[in-house]
Amino acid sequence: MQWHDAMPALQDAVSATISGVNRGLKGWYRTELAEALLGRGDWDRAEHEAKAAVTVAQAHHARCDEIRANLALAHTQLRPTDAQALARAEQALVHSQELIDETGARRYQPEVHECRSHLARLRGDASAAQHELDAARRLYAEMGAIAQADRLAKEASSRARDLNRKLSA
């Protein structure tokens, strides 16, 4: 995705929702802005927007937007050098799972597994990381999201090759 190109449109959309236009989409736009900022590597602003998206979605009782916002927040916290951030990521994923269970919005389940895989990998738990990655890949395939399933299969294959190289060295 062209994060740089997306920024002006998303910032305009957030500004419009703040001024009252499409107020119901405010959480959604803030989530998209957080992901775009993350794509550009602006971790601090991404975290700020993700937190704002969670708050707005909760205020509007927009449960699906709240799931997406919590996933964006988890993405902003998946940093290998920060144990507290990893704990916040886990908390956001727990909340996402609770909302998925409450609403039945299963379309977000594979992404929760994918985030859990990343979290487990950052914590050094290769077995849990693989288990979660396999669950995400299976769900994507069941949903017909073949590109996502293929992406995860390639990622798993690449990680296995890297591990074999480390073990051989």
C-alpha cells in the first residue's frame, strides 16, 4: 500500500468526522489512519490514533470498529524491545477476542491469530507462534482469502528455512 499517498485522504476524513460529518465513521477512519501511520513507521502517532479509535468506537458502541481498533492498537505494540508494549498488545488482543465472541464477527479471527503469532515469536515461543500462524492460515483459507493464506504459508516456510540455517550453523 502507498502509505504516503493515503495519509492526506485519511487525515481529511478524520478531520471531517471530528467536525460532525459522518461521525459514525470516526472510529473506522482513525483505525485506518493508525494502520497507515504504522505502515510509514510512525509508531507513536499510530499508537495515538489507535487508542483514539478504540475510545471513539466504544463511545459509539460500534463493536466491529472496536475490534478493528484494538487490532490496530495491538499492531502498534508489537515491538521486540518493549515488554510493557507486548503486554498491552496482549490486552488488546484479549479484548478483540471478547468482542469477536460477543458479536460473532468471525472475519477478524484470523488477524487475531496472526497477531498472537507475532506476539509469541517476539516472546521467543516458536511453538505457539507456529500454532497461531497455522490457525490464521487455516481460517483465511476457509474464508476464501487465498492471498492471505498463501502469504502466511510463505512466511511460515521462510521462518522454517531461517531456523534450519541457525541450527546448522
